[in-house]
Amino acid sequence: MATLVDGPDALTGGKDTGGTDAKAPEAVVVRFAGDSGDGMQLTGGQFTLSTALAGNDLATFPDFPAEIRAPQGTLFGVSAFQINFGSTEIDTAGDQPDVLVAMNPAALKTNVGALKPGGLIIADSGEFTKRNLEKAKYEVNPLEDGSLEKWQLLAFDISALTLEAVKPFGLGNKEALRCKNMWTLGLALWMFDRDRQPLIDWLNAKFAKNPVLAEANIAALNAGHAYGETAELSGPLKQYHIAPVESEPGLYRTVTGAEAISLGLVAGAQLADLHMFFGGYPITPASAILHNLARLKEFGVTTFQAEDEIAAIASAIGASYAGQLGVTSSSGPGIALKGEAMGLAIMTELPLVIVNSQRGGPSTGLPTKTEQSDLYQAVYGRNGDAPMPVIAARSASDCFEVAIEACRIAVEYMTPVMLLTDGYIANAAEPWKVPDPASFRPFPVKFLEAKNGPNGELLPFARDEKGARPWIRPGTPGLMHRIGGIEKNPGTGNIDYSPASHQIMTDARKAKVDGVAKSIPPQEVSHGETSGRLVVVGWGSTYGPIHQAVRRARRKGLDVSHVHVRHIWPMPSNLGDLLRGYDKVLVPEMNTGQFKTVLRDQFLIDAQPLNKTSGQPFTIAEIEAAIEEALK
Amino acid sequence: MNDMTPIAKVQTTLKDWETDQEVRWCPGCGDYAILKAVQRTLPEIGADPSNTVFVSGIGCSSRFPYYVESYGFHTIHGRAPAFATGIKLANPDLDVWLVTGDGDGMSIGGNHTMHILRRNVNVQILLFNNEIYGLTKGQYSPTSREGTNSPTSPLGSVDRPALPCAFALGSGARFIARAYDVSKNLPGVLKAAHAHKGAAFVEIFQNCIVYNKDRFDDFVAKGVADQNQLWLTDGEPMLFGSEKSGGVKGIALDMETLTLKVVDVIDGDWQAAGVLVHNVRNRALAHMLVEMPFGPFPMALGVIYDDPRPTYEETLLGQDEQARKGKDANLAKLLGKGQTWTVQAA
């Protein structure tokens, strides 16, 4: 077997590390797990920042319960944050953690199964009390009964050590224990040889109004760090230095999908030379976009928190009708509620961007877990023949470009566009090379200002070469006209449900959306060859694990390529021919095979599914195994 | 870019507000009279067709925009208030009229009606109440009276009817008026609604000639109108009836029960009879008037309540404008915000 060094192969000499020096792994996966009140997401977020500042490539996976404050110590109240970082390209949050930090018995129980054999467990023994063990359904203390022997175990009383460290600040017991996450973070910073100063600056800024808390947290951070130095001398704890990844020169920052979508929408509206109107209604995991945009008013943004999902999209369509770029955003159940209004936007041919941060379904499903199961809903989920362009983002940083693309299609084709992202992309952070806004082609909108008919009449439903109708703002002198959801005359837009009109208009709406394919780049092969024995076709957030799995398989000499599709509807015009060049087509999806069905339908190819609906992203190994199976 | 800007008055005639579209309501429908009243009112208020938008939902009433020569948006069932809110936030200078019905506005769209009223978006909301579903062929509606026989209630409906004006007031509306389709006072009520800055709610009783014919004859029929209609005028006593119809009466307050009562007015001395003087800014009085049961009392018509406060769009957009002050909308800077690092060329 060839030596493989990419991916989450780490401290403990996982199978892929081959003969490399365990002292200098290329990538490490760390999972912080604790009670939802323990501040694990915050710890993970700050560790991510320090990782980014250290120049490593990274991907994260925040995984938290749907409840805001689940009962303390329970199995369902565990909140986890996984980060994969390394000196090579990182595309996933990692299959198996190399290090698990477990802040209580419940966190250990729910997470230890994922830990790589030989991996390191750091556990707060102070929390392994009788009561907490009972809550986690442990009969015997796992730290003492030898049940963890296939891993390395480092158990010590983090709670007591934290209390000791913050003693001088005179905090109450509860407040003092809240500093535990900073103690843990301090230890993690030591383990990976990180600079503490950015964290200290951050704590000082966060607790500017309460300097005692800032001091206490800094003391805990320093104590955790010092503990690492001392413990190294005697125990299994070792310090590792992960070299910076080789990246293109430039300015970088970390970005989550929700942030990148918000920024992309702002950029898209600017490129269209339009004010943006964002109508939203709170829903997990889409709300972050509304939160972000509500703080960006100076960029020509109006945000409106509507009374429900329907009002959110209806207000956005109203704003588009009045000449702004209407945008709405939601997640599966909310998107279902918006369906009828999408039909109206299709019928009245008004631009609109609909962002769907997909989550597990149906119904309320898994609000905080990821899935790709709204593809049918996006492509087909409306009454009547209601074609609508659909595009999907593959990663947090990709969201920026995809949001701009959605705005472009919406205004150039006078159509609603659905942008698919998912809970994983929305919450996950990754390094992002800050783009130059000037590098994007502007697509300024021209409103109709005078009557456009051949005989001096107004034809609101005349079409340009792309099949798009003119955009006419109310308030424009002399261009009064009426639009609505009833079938209309192909030119004047007046009510007309004659057989000929409905045929012409149905055809025109379809032809317009099909025509979007002419404005998108031809499908490229993400990795591999343009023909061969097997192609793995992905869309959305499965990009990372597919990319890594294909890379590994190719290094083993397997004939497999990766095609990643951004434009779900319409698809790039060469996609069918491209896929026909491979003997086999494998489509991994976090659903029961939706894109696979669309590919079969569109191209009559024998696309085979690889499905996962556990609310968790694919691991690289799962896809790698499917590739090997397909090529047997 | 705010609705404080006075909108230039434009000279038009009723004809200018007619479209070339064939009106498709049933012959004899009350909607014709309302359409004419609106088309008569628009020139009188100096409205500009280029700056006027009629927005509607679904139902007979919601076909209204097709017949008015202005901008028009016939949207989806019940959601017109949400579309109108988006339109006003995008362009507060537009003069927006919202046309809805008892099914559209009180049933499927009840939620949106509530929110446009509580937010106080500056639009005129005309709710045509015919107490029946017309376009779907005669099912009972949320305002149908108990016992209404219809295809979906062959044994008589058992739902208690909603009171649109009471609903509006409860939702926080700052303007509430009532009229009926063929009333000569309808244009006056529409003018008052238009003059009010903020959401103006007007319930218009409308005769559905096919499915609920003459439902409002109890108070609109010729012989009974005089004694059964109380037309409210700000600053004027609440009087109705005449010597011809059996005596002048008035509305007074029963001090013991704190409820309204009907009193006889002798020789025109309404003060002696304790008749109340209407005050459109008195919210407590408005509560009593919108709840006043027809039968023991006359139907309260005209402007019931009119007490403006700042509109949603001027407040929200004003806040946005404040937030923009002194801020640099530099996208390149925004993208590079937060904790960043630079990778140098090797």
C-alpha cells in the first residue's frame, strides 16, 4: 500500500500515516465534547481561530442539540465541536477524531465510539461523579474499569484545577467552573504549540465590562497551558507542531457558510446595482443569515422580520415588484410554506433569491442536523409546471460565489432562484482567501422606462433574447399595468386563460429557465479524467469527503474521477455527455437518492446511489469503501 | 425616500382610472358600486395613476386591480398585506391600496391582516365583507352569521362570526371605518382613509347577488336605513332615525354598566338625552362602537377611529438611515473584516 499522508491521520499512527513521524502529523482531528452549558461551541470556535492564525488549513463540524438548554449531564444534552486541521489541503471535518476532550460522562459516552483506536481521551475526572455517571447511564466509572483501554486515557480533575487557578479572583463556585472551557482550551493550545495572545486579546475584549471575569478566564487559559508543559514530562501528553499549509498568497479569514452567503448576497446586489430587501422568519439553521444582514444596513440592505415564512417571501416578492432585489431564506419546513409564493414569482416573472439551509426532514425532522433532502422540493416542489433555477454551494467559502451567481440568474432571467446550502455548511467554518469584489463581472439592472411595443403600446410580457420580460417599477410614469398569478396574455400580461396562451406561456417559462444553461460554464471534472471506469458525482456539501476519497483512491491507482455539480437546475449542457464517458456513475448523497433520480431522468444513465441520512456528513472512508466496491 | 414627501396631486377624471379590461363580476354585484366609488374618489384626492398601486389577494374582490388604471398586483390568497408591506418598504412614496375580502382577509390571511395593522404600514385596506365565499361558490365564511346554510354547512353554520372592525382594533389599527357598497358616503370614507397616514382599515359591506343576496337589507334597504344606520362624524352627536321613521334616537353611555344604550331624543335636545359626541381619537369609545350589536343598536358606519401614529416604513427605514450614517459601505473592507492573516508569496 502506498503511503498516504493526507486526511485526518494523526497523533496515534492511524493506518494512513504509513511510516511518517508521529511527532509531525500532517493533519489532526480534535473533538471537544461537553454539556450544552459547557461552552464547547465557543471553545471550538476560538480553537478554530487560533488554528487559522497558525496557518493550517481546516474544516469544522459543530454538532449541537436542538434544545437551547437540555437538562445538564444528559446524553441528549451533549454538544460537540470537531475540527480537522493540517499542513495539507483539508476538505472535511475528519472521519475519526484523534483526540477527544470529554468534559463529562455523557460527552464521553456519546463520542468515544467515534475516536480512532489508539486515540487520546482527555477527560475531566471531576465530573465523573455518581450522579453524572447515572445520568449518562454508566453503571461503573469508565475511567476506572478498563473499558477504555483501546485508547490512551488522560483523566484528571479539570474542574478542581480550574477552581484552583481562578481562586484569587473570588468568583462564586458556579462562575468559577464556567472557566473550565478556557482551561481546556489552554491545554489544547499547548498541545498544538499555539500562540495564546490572540485568545487573551479576545477575552479582554469580550469581558471589557467585567475585567475580573477576563482575568479569571485568562488565568484558567494559562493554567491549562502550564499543565500541558508540566504533564509532558511524565505522561502520554505530547506537544505537536502542525506546519502551515501551503496556500496562495493573500489575505485570509475564517468564514462560515451563513456569513459567506450574507456577504455574497450583499456583493450580488451591488453587482446588480440594486438595493437588497431581505424578508426572513427565524428558523434553524437559516436565521444566521438574517442576523448577519440586519447589521449590514449601510450596504443598501433592508431586513424585515416577517410574521411567518409566507409573509417573508411575499414581502420579498413585493420588494422585487417595487424594484429592489428581493431575497428570502429558510430551511426545509419554511421552504415548504413558501411554495405557493414561489409559484407567483415564477408566474409574474419577478427576480427573487430563496436560500434554503437544508436540515434533516421531513416535517420538523432534525433542526440542527444536516441533510440534502430538499433537492426534489427545490427542483419539483411546486404546483403546476413551475420551473426554477437551483444552484448549490459546496462549502462555506463557496457560498460567496454561489450567492452572487444566484443574484445574477435572478435579475438576468427575471426568475426566482433557489440556492441550496445545508446545516453543515451554514455552521462550519473554514479559511477563506478574501476575494476582490472588483474581480466579479457586474450585471447592472436596467428597468423599463418607456413603452416597448412595436405600436407604442406597453408589453410587460414581451421577451428579450434570453426569454426574460422587462422589469417595470411602479412609480414609472405612464407604464401602469397589472400582473398576477392568473395565466396571462403572452404580450400584454392581461388575464388570458385561452388554450393557446397557456401553451405559449408554459413553454416560454420553461424555455427561459432551460436557457439559463447557456449562461453557465460547462461542467468540469473536479479531480481525475474526463472518462474512465468510475465517476463519483456530488453536489452541495458532500464535496469535501468525495474529493478526499477520490484523491485517496486515485493514489491507490484506482480509475475514479470526481465531478461536482453546482448548477442543479438547469444542469450544464455537457453534463450528460461527460457522465456517459464513464462506465459507472456513483452519486453519494445525504438523502435517499434524489440527485441520482434527476440524473437518471435527465440523461437516462445508470447512476447508482450511495445514501446516508443519519444527520451526519459522510466520512471519507465511507465513500472510499463505496469506490472500492464499485471497482471490484 | 420617505413618506413625509408630499405626493404631487395630479388632475384626472373617473375615466382615466378605467382599464380596457372587461369587468367580470356578476351583474348586480356590489363590487361594481365599490369600483365606481373608488374611481370617483381617486381624482378627488389628486391621485397619480403612475404612483398608485392596487394590491389584492384571491377572491371576487381581489380581481379589483385589473379594473383600475394604475399599477396592480393580484397576488395569492390571503397574503396581500405581506406583499404590500414589501412594496411600501421598497418604495414608501407609492400610494398603496389593498383590496381583500372576508375570506381572504379574515380567514386564510387573518394573520397578515393583524400584522400589517399592528405594524401600521401606510396603506388603505378595503375589506369587502359579503359574509360568504363567492368565487368558490357559496360556502360560509368567517363573517357568516350563525346558522348560515351553505354547501359546506347544510345544517347551518355553527361558527361564531368574526367582527372585522373589532379584529382590526384589537390588532392595533389606528384607523377604522365602515361603509357599504352603494352608500353615497363611501367616497367620503375612502377619502378619510386615504388622508390617514398609517394603515387605514375600511370594512365595506358588499352585496353578493348570487350567494348571499340582500344580506345587509336589515340596515341598507330603503325603508329601514334611516332608523338603522348610525353615521359617525367626529365632533358630532351620535344621532340616528328621524321623526318620519319613528323618532330621533341617540347613543348614550349607561353609567352603571359602562355600556352603550339607545336613548330617545325629544325635540332635538340631544344633550338632555345624554347623547355622546363622537371623538375619533377615543379608543375606548371605538371599542364600544365596533362591538355594538346590530339589532338592539343601529349599524355604526363612517369613521369609527382615526388616531395616527408614526408609520412602520418611516420608523424602520428611518432607523436604517440612522444606522447608515457615517458608515463606510466598502465591500472590500467588509470582506476582509474580523481576524485575518496574510500568506506571503514564497
